[in-house]
Amino acid sequence: MKKQMHFAVLISVISLGLLAATAYAGGPMTKGDYQAFDMNATLGSLVKNPQGDYLGRIDDYVFDSEGRITFAVLSYGGWWRMVGGKHIAIPFDAFSYEAKDRQFVLDATREQLDTAPVFDKKFVGDRKWAEDTYRFFGRQPYWTEGGE
């Protein structure tokens, strides 16, 4: 029952996000120092490291029950991005977004991503998996003591 409730909340949050994203289709919305981006437009975005190496593409997002993006799911590796690749959930705050190039930057190496935990949708509600994944990428989970 608890998993069904988490799933229902997740679907509700995603639906609201998609409605909001549709209302703001286009480029970045800017006012002062605040910038917001259409999440739909960022799906499929390239991900590179600071050295410019291609790491993959954003394939999905994972939200928490408050509507906060906890992970971006990276499609990584494989042959022609079709066979043998894997999905990796990466803490969303580990990325920076370059609006001009419409791409994400992740300070990670291919070797680090080779050993990263594989993402499966069954892990969405698993708190231990989420905390371990945050720590793998050198991040403190925001929902734990010492987080944001």
C-alpha cells in the first residue's frame, strides 16, 4: 500500500510538472538572478564533463513527494546508445545546466560512471539506495542530517 501511495504521488507530481512545463514551453525564463527551464525541453539533453567529454543524455527525472527533483537519469554507454548501455540516477544538484548550449555538465569521469550503481525504477522509493547513490557521487542527501 505504501509503495502504491508513493507511486500515486510521483505520478501526480510528474503530471503537474508536465502541465506547468507545457505552459512555459520555450527557452529559459529569467527575472533577475532567477532562471527556470522547461523540463520537457531538457529531456534528451547532452551531458558532458568539464573537459568536454560526452557522457550520455538525460533520459528521465525522479521527483520526491515534495516535487523536488532528486535525480536525473543518465543514459550512459552502450553501442550506438542502443545496446549494452545503462541508466544511472545522479543527484540533480551534481549537474550544472548551460542554457546557451542546452546541455548539462557533470563533474565525473567515464571510469566513475562505469562503476556507478545502475538505476532501476524499482529503486524509486528505496531510501537506502537513494542515500547510497548520493554518497557515491560525493553528495550529502538533502533529506538527511547535514543535507541542505
